Amino acid sequence: MKIHKIPLLLIWRLWFYILIFAFLLLFFPFLLIFSFHEKQYHVFWRFVRILSRILIYGMGFRLNLNADQNIDPNKSYMYCPNHGSLLDPFVLIALSKSPIVFVGKKEFARIPIFGFFYKRTVIMVDRSCEMSRKRVFEIAKKRLQNGLSMAIFPEGLVPSEEVVLAPFKKGAFSLAIEFQIPIVPQVYYDCKRFFSWDVFKGSLGTLRVHQHALIDTKGMNVQQDTQKLMDKTFELLQKDLQNDVKYMKDTNRKI
């Protein structure tokens, strides 16, 4: 179902932020309590999953996950999805029952209310600062030792509309090798299509996710294998996305 009229579309987009802030205000005391200590992160995660599912289904979307391999809830992983929309983190959270810690840009910490919890639960990075990148490594080491998984959007940005997949950065892959945890390659086909950064675009629909088989990092070396691991993951996601673009065009579906 496509939203044709601009006023209705803008109201629909505004509804996304209303849902976020209403949830944060309603559950503020609980989120505050469970965001202060890492030992309580699993409880905080449950609230964030509820928020993510409220956002996705409250906006009129549905989720369709095609997983080539199951995830063991007792193990740590490095999730590496493509990045095309503000919806992407919420899709990943909604699909994962096990807690995940994100590495994200420090700029989001400036958003009122949302930023308050963001900086307590996300490992923030300033990509222009070498010290900030080292800090990410130290915090990640602590979190992974506590049995959590991590998620990094390896593109490091949301590419423009015409770019299928932007070049990857090495951070996610060097961390995965350093801690010998598998890469979880995920492809989000529809987030950019249905909820891009252009506020005058939008559509209801099913958000398809393809979770490829895990890429093992055991025995790999950071210096020797990071580039190869990054290239392998990039080629996997790029081919999948390009095939979907071709499929959508060939079947005259909405791109």
C-alpha cells in the first residue's frame, strides 16, 4: 500500500517519532534504572525490543526473516547489515532475542531524551579521532567478555539513494577476528525503499531480511585476514542487493 498524498505521508512519518518519544516517556523510570549497570543490560534490551516491535508494526510494516543458519543464543556474534534507513537498527533489534551492543555515531547522543539512553547503551565513536576508535576497542572487549554480541553497520554511513552498497570500513571485521567471533551478514532489502531519509517518500509493506550463513573467523589474523574478511562480506551483501534490484525491475515492482 503506497501513501500517495504528501500531507498524509508527513503525518505518517511524524507518527514514527511520536511512537519513540511516547514510549521513552512512558517507560522512562524503568529505562533509567536498567541502563546504568551493564549487569542489567539484558533487562534494558527487552524494553528496547518492545519499542522496536511497536515502531515496526505501529508504522504498518511487517517482518519477513529468511535465515540460512540459526543463531546460538549462548554465543557472541558480530552482526554486519547494510545500512539504508533509520529503521535498520530497530529491525535488527526486533529480530534478535539475544542482547546486542551497537557501535554508533556520537551525533545521535544530542537527540533529546533518546540521546540520554543512547549514550548509556551504545558504544559511541568519533571516526575522525584515533583515541575514540581505541576506546571503542576497549569497551567492546569488555562487553564481548560478558557474552554479548555486537552490531556495526560496516558502511559507516547511510549511502545516497542511488548507491546500492557503500564501501565498508574495517572496524567490524578486525574486532570479529580479534575476539574470534563469527560474522552475521544480514541484507535489508526494503528499509531504504519504504522508509528512506527523504521525508517525501514512504510506503507500507513487508521488510524482507536475508540472514546469510555465518562467516567463521577462527584461526584468522587481524593483520593478514581483515581485508579478505571485509571483501568477502561486502561481495556477499552486494551481490544479494544487486540481484534484488534486478528482480524488482524485472517484475515491475516498486524500487
